[in-house]
Amino acid sequence: MRTTFGNSKERVIETVQDDLDPPEMHISDRTLVRKALADFTRRTADFPDYLLLHEGLGAGCNQVLTHDRKAARHPAFSLLKH
């Protein structure tokens, strides 16, 4: 989201938080989004990485694979090596 749309991390956090509040906004799993947002706020990878991570963990995965070195700093990610 930051790279694609040129938004600052703070802007992404603000936008996601604003979207979580209105009850008329359909979000299938607000808890998952909140967990992803918490990781994004504290860590260095992009927000979609943490959404994928928490989707996987919620589905019962112990580890989620990634090519992203920043995302791989999270203990639940495993870095895929080329």
C-alpha cells in the first residue's frame, strides 16, 4: 500500500483505523485486521504482509512463507531462499 500508492506508514495506519470504525463498513474479520495493523505499527514490513500472516495463522499454519526480508523478521514468517 505504501509503495503502490505512495502513502506514508502513518497514513496507512490512519486509513485502516478509520475503516475499522464504521459499522456499515463490511470487513470479514476485524480481529484479523487489528492484529495485522498492530504488527504493521510495530514492525517494518508492509500491511498486506501482516494481513497474509494473520490469515495463515488463523487458518492453523505455524509458519507463513515469504520472499520479503522485512516480513521475515517476524518470528511466524519463514524466508524462502532462492
